[in-house]
Amino acid sequence: MASAPITLLARRVGKNVPVSRATVSSAIAGAHAKPEIEAVFSRYGPILEVQLTPGRSANLAVVKFARKKDAEQAVRGCNGVHWSDGSPIVSELDLAEDEDQDSGSANVPPPPPPPSRQIQPYSNEPPNSRDNGRNNPPSNTSSGYPQQPRQTPNERYSPYDIQTRKNVFIQERQDSTGSGSGREPSRYSSSSRDETRGAGRYSSQRERSPPRQEWSSQGRDRPRQEDPYIKPEPISRAPNAQPQSMDWTSSAGIAGQAMVLSRDRAGRPGYGTMGQAIRIWANSYALSFDIPSRDFYQYDISVKPDTIRAVRRRVIEQWAKETRNVAETDAESILWSVRELDIPVAGAEFSVVLAEEDARRKPQKFTIKIRFTNMLSMGDLHKFVNNQGPTEVPRASLTLLQLILAHRPKMIYTSFHKSTHWGFYDAYKPTFINGGLILGAGHQQSVKYTLGSLLLTIDVSNTAFYPHGPLMDLVARVFNKQRIQDVDRRSLQPGSTEMARLSKFLKNVSVTASHIKRNYKIRGISDKTSTTFRFMSREQGVGMVTVQKYFSANYNINLRYPDLPCVIVSEDGQIVLPMELLDVKVGQRYQGKLSDIQTAEIIKLTAVKPDIRLRKIQDGRLELHDRGGSEPPTSELVKPWGLNISKEMKMVDARVLSAPVVTGGRNSTITPRDGGLDYLHAHNFKFFHGIPLEAWSIAVFGNDRNINMRAVEDLFSKQLPMECQKRGNAITARKFRDVLIFQDHNTVEATLVEANRVALAEADKDPSSAEYGCAQLIFCIYERKGDIYDQVKHLSETKLGLMTQGLLATKLFKGPFVGKGVPTNLALKVNAKIGGINTTVDGRYLNKLSQWGTIPTMILGADLSHPPAGAKGGLSVAAVVASMDRTFVTYRALERIQGGRVDSITDLKGMVIEHAKQFHAINGCLPRRFILYRDGVSEGQLQEVGLQEVGGLRSALRELGIPDATITFVIVSKRHSHRFFAADRRDADFKNGNLKPGTVIDKGVTHPFEFDFYLYSHAGIQGTSRPIHYHVLVDENQFSADEFQEITYSMCYTYARATKSVSLTPAVYYAHLAADRARYHRPGGVNGSESGTGGSIAGGSSAEAAAIAEFHSVMDSIKAKMYYI
């Protein structure tokens, strides 16, 4: 009797569908689920067939395996695994009996999964109006979907007939995508995208807009200023306009319950039309296929014995070369081939012999096992970019394209791969920088997508490397010397502080021992030298021997530098080698945190004008894919794949928006030019709301003989008071010596307490009063920035409740004079810190945010700061700032400490609730509109962050009692590879050739159908400007493209401490500053009590919880003000 086929049932959940069997949360409908299902489950064994039965709101997938153990392994392997959209896979095993056996029990549905694993359905209706009976199963079947008769494999095809299997797969896909398949039309069809916001896709269900509500000034602590808002005008909308569908929702919103998030993110509301139209070059080259829907063969591949990824790739490439197959691999578990491999369905094994780099070592033998799993069609990717298919990019197709296009550059250059791009560097043309590192110049490339086209994006890239060559030379350069002989011997003493830092710097660096040509990894620097490190010799009767004597006796090597510390090359620390016998291998990237000096040096070396960068990108296209090295050009290598690369950079349309009118007090205005607010010449311009500074003092930390005290006196006695008087936030004059406090031998805390006492005494304020318990501001002058700065910020903000303003002497004072612009910049920060408002923009630019002041609106900025690269453990800091007034310039900050490397803000809900309550205390009402700008999210994290944070935000609104408040959630990205260049020199800044502030790009390189754009909002000072990418994930506030682009650009002129427009919206800047400041709120400053923030936190969650508890909260006396700027 033949073995019984095994059936794996998986059900895809749609809206309002009960959960009664094993479920998989996904939004893919119809035939588009089959390739993904096959790709996932075929890893566990040969699949006989996949049946997919579409329903009105759910699909039933039946995956048949030939062997029971494969199906059981698939069920176990799917636990904790997610589909490409981020939703979890939940599956169950169902055994199909033979025909001659009683199969009655096989059709009995199993019990539902435990409640904790059930995925809750969601609705587009408001939470308070959802049907309480939505979990009731349909009446036709007990499981919620029609039962299918089972089929044995013989009814379709033989499991070992691979050609039949392939033909059936292709036919099924053609049947499912053809007419009459029952597939719904694309939600992002071109017809609906071009319609008004009130029609087509944008008229789907959502809560109705909240009623208009006038803001109250109740609770304000400042006098009412001139209203920047113009008279309300009627809103122009389509007759039957509805807010955009609320696709991103949480069905639970609280910890411990499942959350469901649709992939159907905010669609593009149309393209912007405002501004001057221009044409620009993008650093992208069009990609095309000869046959857009071409199929490739996907195989599961494994290499035995297991080895590192780089060796696996060499083994697979050697196999492809020997068998003359055109194939690419991710060097993990997948192989893609142009043609079908002549192997049985059960797979085949091949032997590969890989030669060693060292000819004296024996070649290594590996076994490769390859098994067919799937057909990969580029047709899905073609449909995606043309807005005709899936709403999520087919990642497998994109990965294959990345690998194909990286094939030639990898053969020529040192390469590194990240999730979104490849980097290629010439490690043999280095530039030395401070601290022993070299700067490697090269290029990075990535495959992007836009409407109607795929793009190969190439940009200049630079990264820090360890210099290859003798290890002693590297050590000398760490100490900024050319030779090891020139290094101070005290620095090289074993156990010294310098040696501890060197050990950390060199850890995990790969080296080659020159005497035996063997590779090692450095594990640390020993506290003993070659003359003092002893070990037991393996030779009979020798006993203990020093490293120096061992090399002399066994290798006839007389060490030249026996007094240098030994290098540890084993995990247990028992194997050491002399430093002078080790050579650093080429092409090792430094992944630690660069110092401020190194960062400044790299910026200076890499900052080039746009025309030079444009030429470098064009040269990179030629070097990577045409003329560099001896390899054939990429155009020949990609021919078997049917791929073509354009030789011309892509030209796209752009627009230059007009700058807003910046408004101050007493009806004063500034019209910006080239992104600048000309404060130096606008003598009559007043701050929008100036606060007088009465209680203040100066604390000096450092040796006053190293600080130009005459310049300090000139600044505080003349220049700063004159500037503040001019701007409307007058400083009460004090005798300089009466408000000056020196630290001398006092502690930092004692110095701050004395400075506070002096400030209150000079202002004749009662320290015991609630209003004047603390000075308004203490100016802190530092000889140098270091631990004292950390202590000042920690003590003043978490213990003493003092507002401080730091000044670094070396940057402020140029010789005997105060630096140009210092008084103006200082006046800006002083007024903002003590509660004033510097500027806002004319009402007509921001009135659409709050419907002309009738809907209370809050702008939030959020950032998540992670530990430094390379740190083990460590903590992350989440910061959320929120606007508290109708001018959208005063932001209150909250911080939370959470576990390191968590991509989403875990307590966003709590922070939003606290901000909203404070907003109510000030304005007498809760916000009804929320616009959140979120920084620090990579492309691969969009789904996870959107799921967690939009759900948390929605949960906060329900708890606040305003579930119908509307949300706009925007991802702000600085780290992307797109650069743009003016095609006409007249469209560029005349100073350095960068694109002008206000240049916006929303077509040609943007998402095929989602709402995103690139914006240049600042004037580049040096180098080539980088635009900011804004990706709107949720837009319940129904902004048009023009509205949101203009709003975002206008706010860039309201940054409190700048005299120019800034590169990204101020809410994000403030969130970044607040997150950075929170790291000082741990005792001992940035370094923590002992181990240090961002350092290694051992011991698991308990140690992490203890480290989080060490952080102190900001005092209430300054929390409501912008202490962090």
C-alpha cells in the first residue's frame, strides 16, 4: 500500500472572518498567494501540489507533501515565521487517509487554536460601531470556508515528474491571472489614482471628521499674541468626499493581544502642481527585461560541511562554473537558475573541491545538495511597478536582481552587502585618517522601483577600513605615529589604559601569521609580552617556555620587539602570537563608532560639489559595469537573464516651491532668500513672543587662564544684551563679576547650586516662591566638552531642575573676539529655552493643518536612538516631542528607555496620552488631529513599525476618549541613496550648484502608488545636498500632495535655533535632540555608572531592567519647556 499523502491546511484570514482553523494573516488575495505559499513550504520537502480555493474574504490553501515527516517539519518550522508582509504563519497538520481506509475522521475540523493565538479580525468602521457579532462563523460550514474534496497525487500528476509539475504550476498561474479568475481590480488603479480625493479608492469608509472646535487659551502662561491665522475659508472637496480609508488599524492595541495591520497603506493622492517646474538628473539608470514576465527556476541549496557565508558563496560559484550553469545565490539557502537543472524532484548532490589560498594546505571538499522548490516569475514585479498587481513588492524578485547586478562588481572590488544595497570599494587606494583607520572610496548600488520602471541607483560611498599590512604599523597609526619605534613606551605597557582601548579597537580583526601563513582573529591584547608570557611546551622535557624562546627554538626567528604585548588569537586566551609576526588582511571594514575628529575629517574629505559628484557617479557606472577590471561587462553577463541596463542617467520632473513668509512680533516679517533668514540685516525683526531674561548667571568650568574671559565679558555685557534688546527678549543688565561663578575646587553640583543662588539674589527673587524657585537660565562655559558637560546636564535636568545653556570656549571665541553670528544664535536659543517663540510662518501656509484654527491639531516628532554600531546589548532611547500651541513651534519632549535594537517605540501610547493631557491643560481641549513624523525607520522596518506604532497611537486615542481623531503617520528618512542634480545650471544655487531649497520630487523615482516624495528644504553649505524622503503611511487627514508638501516645507523655517531653513521638519530634529539628551540622564553621564550606555549589558533582561532603572526623569520645572535644544 502506498504511503498516504500528507495535507497541510493553511487558511488566509480576511476582514470579519472567524478564526476556526489554522490561520495565516495576509492581505494577498486570489492566485497571488500561491507562489508565496510554495516558496515557504517547499523548503521542508517535495510538494505534490498546492490547491488554492478563493473565497469572498479568505483563501484556503492545501499543501500536499509526499512524506509525513516533511509536513510535520513544515508545521514546526512555521512557528514564529512570518510571511513577506510581516504577518505570522499559523498552520496545522491534517493526515489524508488511503481510499480503502475510513476517512470519516479526516474531515472533522480540529478545535480552534487557543485564544492567545487567534488573530482578531478588524474593520474599517469606527471601534464603537463595529458589529459585536463579527466573530460568528458563517452558517454554511463549521470552519468558515467551503470544504474541498481531497485528491491523491495520482489524480493530478506524478510527484516525480518534474516537467509535469512545472507545467501544472505555470498553467495554474495563468489560469489564476487570466480573465474570469475572480480577482478584484487593483486598489491602486491608475483611474482611481488620478481622481479627486473624494472619489474612487479615496472614498472608502472611515470615521467621519470631528466637528470644528475653537481652541481655548485656558491655562496659557503667556499673553495672547497676534493671531497668525487668516480668516477661515470653505474647504474645497468633491461633493461626496470621504476621508481616506483607515487601513492601518489595531484590533487590540494593548500588550498580549494580537494586532492586525493591512498592507494597504496610504495611496498617492495625485502629484503636486505648485511651484516652478524644472527638470533634474537622478542618479538612477533604467532597468528592463526582454520578456517582462520571464520565469526563473528557484532551488533550495545547502553546503556541507557548514561554513561561513563567504566560503559558501565561493563553493556555489565554483559548482556553477564547473557545470556551466548561469545561476545566482544568496549564499544562504536559495539558488536561482536561468534554465532548469537536470536533477530529480527529490534533489541531487554534487561534490565541489575548493582550493585553499595557502597552496601548502590541502583543498577542501564540500557537498552541495540542490532541490527544486519553485518558479520565480518576474511578471509579479512587472505588475507591481505598473500598479497592476500585488501591493507589496515581490522581495524574492528584487533580491535576485540585486545579486545579478552585483555579480561583476563583486569580482573586482571589496564588497559589502546590506539589506537594501551593495557597497564596492577599492581597498588598495586608501586615504589615511586619524586614529589608525583608512577611508575607502567606492560606490554603492541598489535596485529601486518607481511607476512603470525598475531602476539601478548608483551613488558615491565612503567607509572606514582597517589598513592592511603589518599589525605593528596599524598600532603605530592608532597613536598617530608612523613607526612603532616612535610610540611612547608607556602607552604600550601591558595593562595600560591605552592598551585596553587598543584591545577593543582590534577585536575580531582578521590577521595572517607570516611565519606559517595561517589566518587568525584577534581576540584581544595580552597583559604580558613575549618575554613574560610562559606556556607548557609540547616537546619532551622542555617544560615552561617563553614566547620569545619558543619562536627562536622552533622557527629560528629572533623577535625584534619582544617587549611589545602579545596578541591573543584564541577564545580561551591561551594562544598568543608576537605582534610583529601578524599582518592585517585587506578589506576589513571598521564598524565601531567614529570619534568626532574622525567624523569631521571624513566629512571634509568626502564633501564635493554636485558637478564633481555627478561625474563620480557616471564614472562609477562605467567602472562597476563596463570598463573596470578584466571581467566581461555586465551587459554581457546579464544577457542570459534577459536584463538590460540603460547607459543614460534618468531625467525626472521636479518643482521648486516658494518660501513662506516668516512672521515675528509687532507685525515684523522676513521673506527668506535661498533658505536663509537674514537676521543680521533685518534690524527691525522681533521675536514672535520674546521673554525677558531676569534671573541668570554664568558658571565657568575649567581653567579660566585657558578661556578668554575678556571676550566672555564682552559677550554678556554688550553683544548679547544688545541683540536680545533688538529682538524683543531683553536681558536685565548685571555687573559681569556679580553673576560670574568659577568651579575652582567645588563639585559640579555645588557650582550649579551657587550659580542658581546668585542668579536669584541678583534678580531679587525669593528662592522659596513657586514662581521663582530656580533661575531662568544658567550659562555654562566649558574649557572643553567632556565629562563635566555630562554631569551638568544630568544634575541640572534630573535633580536640580535648572535650565542651562552651554558654551564651548574654543568654538565661540576667535582670538580676543566673539565669533560672528554668536550673539544672534545665542539669543535664539535663550528665548526658546525660557518659553518664548522666535518665529512662525504666515498663517496661510500652516492653516490647513488645523482647518484654519478650528480643529485642535498636534504635530509629533518621534525618534529612536540605538546603541552604537558594534555594541553588544545596550539600551535604546525613544523620544517623542509634541507641539503645544497653534503656531506649531513650541514642543514638549518625553523620553523612554527601552531594550536595545527594538525597532519600534514600545511606549508610544503612554507618551501620546501624556502629551495630549498636557495639551488639554494648556488649550482647554484635546487634539483632534495628529500628524506624526517618525525618524529612523529603514525600508525593511516599515511594516513592523507601522503595525506597532500606528496601533499604539490609535489605542492612545481610544483611551483618551477621542477614537474619531484623525492620524497622519509619516516616515522621515535621511539615509537613502537618491541624489539629484540640476539639468540647467540656472535651476541650481549659484554658490555651490545644489538644488534650491523648496525643490520637491514626487515622480520618476518615487513609489509606484504610495504617497511619498523627496524634499530639499535647506541650502547646502558644503558638498552635495541630500534630500529628505517623506513616506506617508497613513493619511486620515486627507492632505493633497500640494498641501502636505507645502506644510512640511514651511515648517522647516521654524526651527528654534537656526537662522536658516533646516533639512528636515523641526519636530524630527527636536525628537533627535531629546533622545540624545536622555543619554545624559543616567548617573555618570553617557558612560553610565560603570558599564556605560550602549556598552555591553550582560545578564539578560534583569540586567537590562536594572540599567533602565538608573535613568532619571526630567524635573517637572523644566519638562514643559524646550530644555533639549
